[in-house]
Amino acid sequence: MAERKKLEHPSAPQQLRLAAMGMEAECSLMLDDQPVRPESLFGSPRDFIRGELMHRQGTSYHLPTGGAVYFDTGVIEVATPVVEIERGCAARSGRSLWEALQFIRGELDAWDARQGKRTRLVGFSAHYNVSFELPPGEPANGRSIEKLAHLLTFILPAPVMLLATNRRSTGVGVRPRTDRIEITSDFTPSPSLMIATATLIAGVVREVMKWPTYELDELARHDIAVIRGFHPVPHTSRKGWLARFSCYPQNPFTCDIDKDLWRTEGHGELSLREIAGRTVRQFWRPIRRLSDPFTFRLIGSVLRGHTPSFLELDDRPPEYEDVGTLCAWDAVSPPAQLGRSRYERVVIRAISGSSCA
């Protein structure tokens, strides 16, 4: 029997009035253990997702969870709706992302059953977006989003490495995107660690945004430990900067994170864990203001070595190879109990056809 025709509903563009954040994840697609481009296999997400879909823009579609899905140069990309910056915002955004990933996995499972095939989603990358604006009433004084992105490339990589990367990772990037800062890193096959990464990034970015200048001299004024000899390179995609493994005297992704291997500017020789810990301690209060209690404890636990970092494992764990199955959203975890953000509620009501009033 032919499938019911899927309906497309255009979504209205949003005008943001509040500072917000959002997350994106990219996954490669495997078909019977062979890599395949999703646009070659499906053409459109509508070819494997059942039921009605609200058209978002271009070739992307809203999901019933509130997120969106589209194909982007050989990967399946999932994006969250924007979530206003407030306590628990990263947990809400992370929940939305993983609910969308779980929904996509369920639709692929149904397609597999119909076609007698086996698909897998392989974690590729994650993007963390934080809106940008200067403090109200303050002159720019040369502060631009491009300078902020460059400055953050000297601050964020070490803690992001501990929370979000693995021994096969190659870099952490920072890209200016008109009205938002985008941090790029590897996909992390743990919802709790991805939320921890997003929380740390949101807290640091929103705090550094308030600094009086975005010149590199501010690093010493704020006692940020910078690895001597580190020189970021232009990002491989779009404008921005990349803290690539080759930008360091040795590869930080394969080193012992607890050995004092790194000569720093003004702080002597430190381990990667100590550099990350010193950075986070400088931003402890803004991170705490945005964090839910569970995530705040997790960040501290990883930095103190009580919860393992993926960098401590011998290799990238197998959970990367089957997103939605080997790594999945836990609906009973503490972040799952947080209420929906205002922006989320508006989007979900629009998708469901309910009144947004």
C-alpha cells in the first residue's frame, strides 16, 4: 500500500528578542556497514521520516520534537531550536538534540525493517552556538565578533578537549557567524558530557563577551594559562579559527593529560588537565549561573579526574559508531526533568498546529 503523502508546512522565521543558544550534530550514515551519502540514498529526509513534516527552509524540516533535520554535504545534520540563555539552557538544548537524534534513529529503524537493510549513524561533529551582543549601553571600542572568536580560540580548547573529544580528534574551532559564536568539535557520544560541554561554552562565551577589549593582552589580565608556541590556524570551513593538533608543540589529543608536558606563558609547566581546570576556575561563577546542578557537578568531576575523559581511553570508544543505539538519550536523567524553554514551546506548538497564544 502506498504511503500517505507527507504534508509540508512552511515555518515562519523567528525574530529573537532574548539572548539564546543552540546545538547541532552531524552524523555520517552507514548502510549495511558501508558508508553512503544520505542525499544519494534518500534524496530528502521526507523519504524515510513517516508522517507530516513542517518545512523549515531550503531542504530542512522541523521534527515533532522541535528540532530540525537536513542533509549537509554527506552527513545527516540535526539542529535544536534556539533556547534562551538562563539556568539550565544547555541541558534543555542538549535534551532537544538527543530527542531529535533518537527520533531519527527510530525512523531509520522503521525504514530498515521495510527495506530489509541495516543503517547506522556514526557521530561526526557537534556545533555549539551562542548569540553575540555587546553589553547594553557600552561602546564597541574595537570589539567585534571576529576578534572575540580569535580570543576564544586561546581560552576554550583545553576544557573542551577534556569534556568532548577523543584520541582521534584533530581540533576545536571557533567561528564568528554574524550574530553568534559557533564552537566546533567532535560529536560526543554521551548526552551528559555534550550538555556539560555546552554549559561550559555558554558560560565562558557570555562572560568573555563582557570584557572591555578582545585583544590577546586580556588573557594575562584574567590569568588564563596559554600554551607557549600555540598558534591557531584559519578554520577549514567558513571564517574562523581552529586549534588544530598541529598548532601545538605536540598533539594534545594523544598525550597523557595528567603529565606536565606543556610550557605555558607565565604559569610554568602544566598538564592539559591543569590548564583546563585553571581556565574553568576563572569562569566558575558564570558557568554555575547557567548550569543545572547535575551538569555543574559533572564538569568538576571530569576536571578533577573522578569521571573519565574520553582522552583517557586507549582509543575512540565504540559508542561513536551507532548513535541512538549504543549511545542514547536517557529520559530519566536529571536534565530530562527540566521544563521546556519559551522558544522551545513556541516551536513545538507551531509544529503540532496548536495555538501559540
